[in-house]
Amino acid sequence: MNEVFKGLQPESVWRYFAEICKIPRPSKKETQITRYIRRVADSLSLENSLDETGNVVVKKPATPGFENRESVVLQCHVDMVCEKNNDTYHDFDHDPIQPFVDGEWVKAKGTTLGADDGIGIAIELALMEDQTLEHGPLEFLFTVDEETGLTGAYGLKPGFFDSKILLNLDSEDEGELFIGCAGGKDTMVCMNYSKVPVNYDSVAYKIDVTGLKGGHSGDDINKGLGNANKIINRLLWNTCQKFETRISDLRGGNLRNAIAREAYALITLPKRFQADFTNYVREFNLMVKKEFKTTEPGLLVSYAPAELPSFVLDLSSQERLLNSLYACPHGVIAMSPDIPNFVDTSTNLASVKITDKCIEIATSQRSSSESGKAEVVSMVASVFKLAGAKITHGDGYPGWTPNPNSLILEITRKAYTDLFSSPPKVLAIHAGLECGLFGEKYPGLDMISYGPTIKGAHSPDERLKIDTVQRFWDLTVEILKNVPEREIS
């Protein structure tokens, strides 16, 4: 057992989670973790296989007396979001995550923790190992590249697993059972630009937006969090009008499913505006800090002198960029008319980057309905089409339609109430889950999603609540014990 987790329960779950933290597993680079999972399965003499996409399935026979129970597949994804603070050096391709205990939480030093969905992997491995449990036939499905493309779920072939009940171990609020999720689609922008030489009667400054919380672009989109791309663009739009500032570089955000936490710009302006410009940035910082004082207490907009760059964007390119970023929607577009306080449709202005080829802008849209998804995708695309940009879209993924009459929902709700003497909440989630794709490929699959409490997922503030891991384990064991016998046709 890793000394960090010494004494935490269930011991086997934390032991496996410690091992998982040592294994690099960025999206699309999951070979090390899938090899580890198969080694564990081999050591337990459990049948396992790898499909052409990289997904792994492991099969565990029923315990004596439970052979006639319905087979259940437990599923999680093996990749993690790789985000770090600017002042943290970490190579996600090679370096282990460094977890630590902070009171009732487990966190990581300067990076995402990877509890999404590393704790799901740990639960499955511990279940594979445990010989004291009562359960029918079990299958353990480990999918790849959930975070950046749902590649594993897309590539899953019918017949890779046999179960008709699926437990998705990828939710982040203990005490909540999820029976539906939003569908989503990415909209990517490539905006051409031209360069012009810098006026050497200019000065240069680096502008930084830092200290934001970031977070999951689905689960956290309604929490009033700041978007670094929107904040820095607002500053630049105004200073361009007031002080003739010109942009040489602009970068903000990183992943399409994370709210942008940090952004910076390299700008120039005529020397005669120096004092007014620096005063304005200080005033702007105070203004936005006041606006976000409740949700983003760490927000900071700062400036520092910089060396003059060799070029800036030409004025037409700069205006197209700033106007389109200002007009691009971000956040909640519509609330559900059917579920109180539930986001129906949203969009995330995820990242902006000036490259040698073009200005790359990444956005992601989510909705509970296919029509709502199509509407918000078109809304975002239209903004950038007006700016003359080239628009492309990802394949998208379907939503998961709730089934309130689900058998596994009934079993899980009763198991939770019996264990913890209070009923769980039954909800849909505005984040994307692989369940929508599973349902397309395996019609009639009865599914539910649940997990421990994880806060700040997809950001270096990610943290896992320790006591909810025990409840996550206990609930899973109780569900498996109460799966009914197969119906004989």
C-alpha cells in the first residue's frame, strides 16, 4: 500500500488506485494502463481480451450458488484529463501523478488527480480480485479515449461483452444515480490571418488571466465560473478601441471538455498610451474580480512588460478574431423544461490558439435533445462563418434517454436506501457519458451510472472525497448481490 493511502478503506481499492496513479494514461496513450489491467487479470486467472480499438474486457465466473443470476458488466474509461498549473512541471506521458491526502479529500500536486475515472478502474480491479463477494457472472469493461473522443465506445463491436445490465462507474456525486445524459458535438474553427511588422515606436506587454477554477464543461457549466478566453478577449476588445493595441499572440484554454482556466496575450501599443493602458488593466482587474467575487475569488488579470515581437496581426484579422470571440456564446443556452434546475443545452468556448497556420478555436456543445444540439452547434458555427473562418465538426455522440422503469435502477435505489437509510437522488446529467453509445450498439441494455464524490474534475483542483469511496464500494457489492436470476425463455 502506498504510504499516502495507508489506513484508507477499502484497502484493496486504494491499493489499486495508488498503482494507477503511477501509470501514465493520457487520452489516446492508454497502452500502459491496459497492459497493467490485463496483467492483473492474468494473475487472477481471469479470461480477458483486447479489441482492435484498445478496449479490454475481463470475465469473472459467478460465485457458487449464483450461476443463474443475470450477467452484469461493470464499465469505466481508462484515460484521464491531463491538466496542470502553469507553475507545475509535469510530463503526463512519463511522470506519475503525485496524490496526497488533505483532510477528507485526496488531491494531486499541481495536476489533475485522474480519479475521473481512475477510481472506477480501482473498484473494478478490486472486484476482480475479491473472492469473498456474492455475485453472478461478471464482465469488466475498460474503454479507451473517453475524454477526447469517446473512441473506445465508438469502436466497441456488438458481442464484445454479453451482459444485458451495465453499471457505468463514471459519475461524480455520491448519493446520485444517473439514468440519462446529454449528447454532444465539437465545433472547431480555423481562422486565417495575416501578419504585419511591428511599429518600433511601440511597447509590448504580456497580459495574463489566471486563478480561475476551470472545471467540467458539462457538469460545471451552470456554476457561474469564469472563462479565461472570454475575460481576456473582453479586455483586448476594449483596449484595442481605446489604446490601439495590437495582438501578436493569444492562447487560452486547452481541452474541449474543460472550462478555460488560464489565458495570455502578447500585445503592442504606441508608447504614448503606456500609462493609460496600465491604469486600465488595473481597473479592469478590479472590475472583473468584483463581478466574479463569489464564484472565482482567485481571479487575477495582470500585465508585465515584454520584448517587442517581430509581428502583429493585421487589423482586419485582429478585428475578426476579437469580434467573433466576443459574439461566441459560452455557458447555459437553455434549462430543461421538464427537470427542475437541470441544464438542457450549453456551449463551451474551450480554447484559442494562434498557430503558424491559422487561429485555432475549439468549442463544444451539449444538449439533452438532438434538435437542441443541432441548434446550438449551428449558433456557434454561424458566428465564425460571419468572420470568414473554416468550420469543422466532430462526429458527436448521442444522448442517453432516461428509463424510469429500469430494473437496475430499482435494484440500485433499493440497495442504496437499505445501506444508508436514505433514498438516493435519481437524475440525468448534463455531462456526456459513454452510455448513449452503448445503448446504440447494444439495444435493450439496462444501464445506470453512479460513483463517489469528485469535485473539480478536468482541472488541477480535482479532488476525491475519501469517505464516499467506501460507500461507492459498498453500493456496488450490494447491487451485485441482488441482481435477479436470468429469465428462461
